Amino acid sequence: MKTKSVFLVLFLAAVLLAASQSAHALLINFDDQGLTGPSVFSTAGPEDVLDITVGTVNAHFEGGVILENTTNLPANPTALYGTAFFGDSTLNNTLTITFDTPIINFFLDVYNGLTTDIEYMVSDNLGNSSTFTLAPNLDGGTTLVGFATTGSIMTIASITEPTDTWDFFIDSIHFDEDLPPELNPVPEPSTLLLLGGG
């Protein structure tokens, strides 16, 4: 009987912790910030260094520019933060987001702007990372990617050779909330029972 009570208390504590994390969920969407830009890199100008505060957390963006209704990017017509090798010389192959405090559970949408499959890496300053391949831009080259973290610096980079040819975007940056199921599958109920029984 005592084991059941302990399991129930642990289960309720986990539910309360998850609820408190979700209650403080934070999202950066560039449209919500009122940010606009041209539809092509050639008229975007130098790098847009952005500071965006959501809740009590400030996020500092470097390496890209804001484009809106981007030419040849049908997957997302909204405002995005992106970079390309043919853009202004201040743009580079790595977009960096620096948070002023450590965060948990970072995930975002990444969009391929090139006409070939490209491999990307999202990583933090603690050694956590995720690599993935995106289809060409006109074939819906986008995905949701992320991981559990307690870091404060996130980088997104094209890692397909040659790395001096890149074109990609980010949007809908989430943090301090539960990872979505596709990034953090929930254990089967039988697994939870085995853990509880231990």
C-alpha cells in the first residue's frame, strides 16, 4: 500500500511540474514582434541584430535578416529570420540566439531556402545538438527541431559541404515549455508502471 502512495505522490508531482512548465511557455514569432522586411536578400541590407524580450527572458539574435513573404519559400509567407551566402556580407552560415538566462526545452521551425537537400545542425553551448536533413525549398523543406537543454546559447547552421553555400530561415522559437510529442515521445503506460513499481 505504501508503494502505491509513493507512486501516486510522484505521479502528481510530475503532473504539477509539467503544468507549471507549460504555464510559463514562451514563444518568439517574428510577426508578433511587428518585424517586417523585403522578400529577397538582395534588398535586405546588413545583418539585423535583434533583441526580443518575452516574459522575463531576453533573446539576442545575430547572423541573419528579417524577410517577409520570401521569394521561392512557399512553406511560410510570414516574417522569418534568415541568412544566405548571396545576401549582405554581414550574414553568415550560423544563426545565433543568446538568452540572458538558461532555458529549457528549446525547439523551432527551420526552413531550407536552397533547391537541394541540405543537412542542418541545431546545438547549444552545453554540447546538446540535433542534426537533420531538409528537402528543397519548393518541396516543402521545413521541420520542427529541438531538444531538452539548460543552455543559454543556441546555434543553427547548415553543415552540408560546401559550407560556403547556405540559405535558411528560422521561425516560431519555443522555450521553457514541454517538448512536443514528436521531439519527446511519452513513454508507454506499461513503462510508467514498471518505473513506478521499481
